[in-house]
Amino acid sequence: MKSRFLARKVQGVSTDEVDRLVQAWRRERPDLDIRPMEVLSRVSRLARHLDRARRTAFAAHGLEPWEFDVLAALRRAGPPYELSPGTLLAQTLVTSGTMTTRVDKLTARGLVTRRRDEQDRRAVQVALTDMGRTAVDAALDSLLAHEREILADIDDTDQTALARLLRTLVLPFDDVED
């Protein structure tokens, strides 16, 4: 599958906007090591394209990105597709007040429900409804189609290598407990 994205060719080699920026900086500031910009400017630009693809995929199913994030956390939990608000906070990286508002809005749309925890009646569980599950599954299918298109010019071996390299960059920022 050929990517829909086009690059310019200079002397037979594809170049992108980052190449042009780096070349200009090397000309103007030859005293600086510009190599980090060659990697991280591309990551930044790719993040913007991915954000657009995510928004498009989710909007096609009537969801905002934050709605997908909450619904996806519940879906990944497996049956019975429910989590405590605290676990949702940890997985979506928002404040307690923000999560309360989000759960309220998702409840009003019929995508989730709240119920008292059977073990601790003071605690609440947020559960995915059938309608929420259908919405998040459809949005995920669309998202993956968009992401496959973005990665279309990279073979499976290079995708695996890229994922490994990016993991190395991201790990110091993740607060993951083993």
C-alpha cells in the first residue's frame, strides 16, 4: 500500500520539512549539534498528524478523544468492563474533578453507568454499557485503520524496531509499576 503522504526528493533522496529546518540551522549555527532536532521534531510533527487522525476516527463515531480514553480504559479492563474512579484517574491522567465531570457526561449519554461496589458500599464502580462498548469498539477499528495508513510505508520489521526505540525514549516519562 502506498502512503498518501508525499515527500520532496533532492538528488534522488526523499526530504521533509525537518530536513529543510535542520539544513538551515546547520548553515546558521554550525557550532550546534542539531541531531536531536532531526529525531524529536519529526516525533512532534507525527504527534500532530496522529492527533488529527485520532480526532477524525473518534468523531466518525460521535466521540471526543477524552471520551474514547475513558471508554477504552473500561473496555481494556475486560468483563464486566468496570473500574473504580481512582483506577480511571490513574489510566487517563486527569484530576478527580475532571473525571467526575467526564463520568457524568458519559452517563448522561448512556455510555457508562455508576454502581455501588458490592464489597464496599461506600465505593463506586464505573461500568461500560453495551452502547459504550459498541461505540469504543467501532472507534478503535477506525483509529487502527488511520494508524495503519500512517505507517503504510514502514514494513513490519521496521515498525517493531521503531516501537522498541520509541519505548526507550518514553520509559523515563512513564510512572509504571511492575
